[in-house]
Amino acid sequence: MEQHRAYTLIVTEKPDAANRIATALDAEGKPQRQSKNGVPYYQAYRNGEIVVVPAIGHLYTVTSKQKQRGYPVFDYQWVPRYLAEKGASRIRIWLKVISDLARDAEVFVDGCDFDIEGSIIGYTILKYACGEKQQAAKRMKYSTLTEEELQESWGNLLPKLDFALVEAGLTRHEVDWLYGINLSRALTQAAKASSGQYATLSTGRVQGPTLRFLEEREKEIQCFVPTPFWRLTAKISLNGTLIEVAYERTLETLAEATALRDTCKTKQGTIERVEANDFAVNPPVPFDLGALQSEAYKLFHYAPMHTSNILQHLYLAALISYPRTSSQKLPPTIGYKAILKKLGKTPTYAKHTTELLSKPTLTPNEGKKTDPAHPAIYPTGKLPQKPLATAEKNLYDLIVKRFLAVFGEPALRQSIKVTVSLNHIPFCFTATRTLDEGWFRFYRPYALVKDDMLPPLTDGESVEIKRVTLKEHFTQPPPRYNPRSLLQKMEKEEIGTKATRAAIIQTLQERKYLTGTDSLGVSNLGFEVTEVLQTYCPTVVSSEMTRALEEQMDAIQQGKETKQNVLQNAKETLRTVTAQLKEKEVEVGALLSQAVEKLRLDERTIGACPKCGNGRLVILRSKKTGKRFVGCTGYFEGNCNLTYPLPQTGAVKPLGRVCKSCGSPIIAVYSKGRRPWRLCLNTQCISKKGYGSKDGDS
């Protein structure tokens, strides 16, 4: 680039956003893509030269000023990520290019996403990489990456950064770092002092309470004592249609249940009452991030973090509005009709958009939740320029149909309760049907409503009794959380943020505190970490404490609280907590090290030995050759010599299954850049074709 010429420098959050902003702002829509040391940037011209350079997410992070290993740690600083994280060396080159571009810039604009994370990314780059330009910089504010909105944002630049938002974001990062580094070091060092072995144990301001929710539910399940009860049902024939009716009350004793069943033994019954009740089902409200993650899990079984990643792709492709929003509002300024007209160009949506556009007015059914920065999630109307991947297509279609549905009319449903008398004993069943689809037709196939088919019924009509059945049941424990219900629990308890809750769940899974991916149980290690914190420093796993901190950080954003006060309160809490943990380090370490050792053993255990039947097959390493193999624990008692060879590269994971051909255990082998292999351990197995088989064989 030529030197000594003035231009406006726009900093964006991601390369795709930089491309779209440059294209929207260039007078001809054809910015010049440049690259320096592999870092892309764009030159555009619109009443002067504009240079748009992207970040790749956060380029700066919080780290300790001193390279100490102990705790507590309260002295920290913001530094480039490459100084604090392994594998972030690319950041050094990125920052050098941004600094070079900033040298000749005359005007600075923060074009990052308008939320807490985006504001921090832009602020830290302007402050550290651009040479203290944060005070002079202007701010773009937009909710979609469409050309129209980006041009409007450029024409209405905010004169300065939203420093209240920045201050709240910096505080959140610093508080989270203080909690994370101090509590994690306390747990890790206690375990190491007890066992002499190092294992990373982490917790944090939001991790702790979230894990406690799961642990409390797990305890409820483990302590649950099933209670028997009986249900009395009958099969009746209504004009040839078989329908099951049930005695309305559950029966708590077998004697009562048996007596009632004997009373009901008859071949004919009478329809005593038919009660119909019509009710309206209002349209759904627009999606905020949490609701969309929940719906995506319910419909497609997508984990919340997976949904967030897909939404980011759709947003960067300008197909949807900004996804990290807590709003359930769709203001008229987004242009309802214009979006519907654009969506109508797709045959899939044409019929429904035509119907909605024929309405005299378009009024969305909005929810109560708001977001000061962004509206609810909605489709921009821009059509995909290339085929979407399956997950992207599913979520895009869901968002479009939700957008259509919020403008629909209420659906009309009818509930019909039928009471049938069997020897004067009332049995009932309820059927529901749709009288007017209303918004349902816009939300198909995601409007999960069932319509029951019923023949015409009249009071006093006789019905044939096919059989009466008495069945014993047992009360059930509460279900385990799944990613959807845990996300909803976190939102209800007001811990974490819309942008971080999914990542917290993923972190708990990566730390091996949880078992399962759908039904989320708590591992032995997760139990011990929670029990230690609950016993020695209960405030750390208190949702009340976490919620209070969230409220304080919101107050900073509203100008009602200061960063200094919040940080000081956090440090005082941590001084007390870390002192409590240090005082009980021996007890804490013993509990944690035992849990870590059990986890390591579980990860090495393949299953029962098929040869001796008593030992367990575990992954071992030869002291002589250094090679890993599978051997029976009975070897150490001289009872069994069964061994299996293992691949010497890749991660090995027991699958808890045996080969159908030979009965030997099956493992999965994960190698970088390759699909997982499923491998029968028996090298002589008749099903073998080569060394192993691709995922799906064996």
C-alpha cells in the first residue's frame, strides 16, 4: 500500500464481515481485495478511500502480569493472545498488519458486531493495535450484513464508541478470568499435592452453579424411591373405532384397584357426557437466541453450541439478522413487506408470503423480552447464493417459517372430553382437533400439533366394551437435564449470557464433568468438584452470587455501577474463597485426586475379559518397548495372559460393545484429519478386512 495517504480505517470482527462491509460501501460495489502476510483487507472508495480490515475474533485476552503458578492471582493485564495462549502465533502477524494500516489512517471506525463481545474486540484493537484511537473512533451499528443496512449504518455513524457497553464487557472478562484462574488453580494444585500427578481441573463463575444444577438433579434421581400405583383402562368400540379410555384417578392400593376393575366388568357402556371446548392458540413470538437453540435441539437434536456456530455462518452470509440477541421484538423499521417480497421469490415460501402480503396490516406477535442493541432473529430476505449445508438449510428454513408464523392469525383448536360410564364408574378420554389452522400452516412442519380422529358421538349412546385392563406402574424420578432443558434452566436462573451459555455446557463436557451428550449425567469427577466447592466455599456454586454479579455488570452498562467496585467485590470474595480452599488443601486434594484417578482408569478400561471372565481389559503401556496394548488385569495376579495389540497413534475410546463375529471388544480410534475407525481388537477375527474398518463396520 502507498504510504502517507489519509483514509478511513474500519475494523471488523471477521473476514466475511469485512468483505460485505467493503462491498456495501464501495461506490461500484467492487472493492479491491488486498493481502499482506496472509492477512486480507479491502480498499473501497466512497467520497474518499476506505480500508476495511478484519479481526479473527478476540485478538487480545486477559492474563497474569507475573508468571507465577500459585494463587490467589489478582494482578492481570490485557495482552495479545499470542503472548498468553499456545497455538495463537498467527495473531502476531494479524496485529502487525492492523498496526501498519492504522499508521496512515485519518479516521477510525469500529465496525464489529454491536454487542459486548464485538465492542471489546473493536475497543482493544483500537486501543492497543491502532495506538490509543479508541477515544476518537466512530461506531457502526447494524443488525444485518445486507448492503442496504450497512450503507444506512455508514450514513449514520455513531460519533463515539458505546463506552458503557465496553466497560461492562471488560469487567465481565476480567471477573471471569479472576474466578477461573483462582478457583481452577486451587483445585488443580490441591489434587497435584495429594497425588503428585498433574490434571487440569477447572471451574468458574458460571461453570460452578451450572454443574451444581446437574449434580442436584442427579442426586434426586439416585435417591428417588419408586412408589407403585395402578391405572385402570378400557378398550371401547365407537362405531368400529377402538379407543382407550381411562379411569380418571390413579389408584394407590392393589385392593382398591382390583375391586374397581371387578365392578367395571361389563360388555356395554354408555356415553355419559361429551364436552367440547374451543380455544385459540396464539402465533409464536420471534426467536431470541435461547429460544432458537431450544427449538433447534427439539426439532433437529442440534447441541446449543452447534446451533450458535451455524447461525454465525448464516449471519455472515447476510441471510439472517444478528443471532446473539435476547430480543423477542420485530420493529417495523426492519421492513416487513420488503422482506416478505424477497422471500416470495423462493417457490417454497411464495404461497405463504402472498397470503401475508394480502393482509391490510402486518403486526407481529411479539414477546416481552427486549435487547438494547438488536431485534429478534429474522431472515433478511436475501436468498442463498450457493446451496446450504443440511444443518444450515434446516435452521434457515426454521427462521423463515417462524418469521412468517408471527404474522399469522391465531389457530383455533377444539378439545373434546368424553366420559363413558362402565357400571356407573366414569372413564374418560380427551381428543383434540384443529378447527382453523391459522398460523400453523406457515410453521409446518415445525408446528407439532396432533389431530385426533373421532366418530360422531351423542350423550346416552351405547358403546361396546372390548376389555378392561388393570396395570401396575411406578412413579418416575425427574428426568436428567438435556442440553435444551439445561439451557432453559440457566436462562431462568439468570446465569451466564445469551452468548456464553452454550459454551459453558460444552466446557463442562470437555472437562469430563458430565456423561452423555443428550441425557446429561454427572461423572464421578464432576460430583467431587461440586461437593468440594459446596462444602468448603458454597458461594462459588451459588446461582444467587452469580446472578448478583450479572446484575452488577448490567448496572455498569446502564451507568449505575462502576467497574472498580465490581472488581473489588469479586477480589474480596475470591480472597475469602481461596483462603478456605488453601486451608483445607489436604482434604480437597484427597477427594479430587481419587476422582481423577478413577476417571483415568475408566478411560483406559475397555470392558470385561472374554477369556477369564473375571478380569477387566485395560489399556497398558510396555515398560520395555513403550508401546501401548490391551491386557487383562488378571495378569497381575497370574490368572490371565490375554493381550491385544493397539494402533500406536490416535486416541483410543472404548465403545462398550463387542464384535458380533468373535465377541471381542470394539474400540474407536480417532486420528487427526481422518474419520474415526471402529476396530475389533481380535486380529484373527473372521470379519477383518485389512487392519480395521471405517466407521459403521464391525
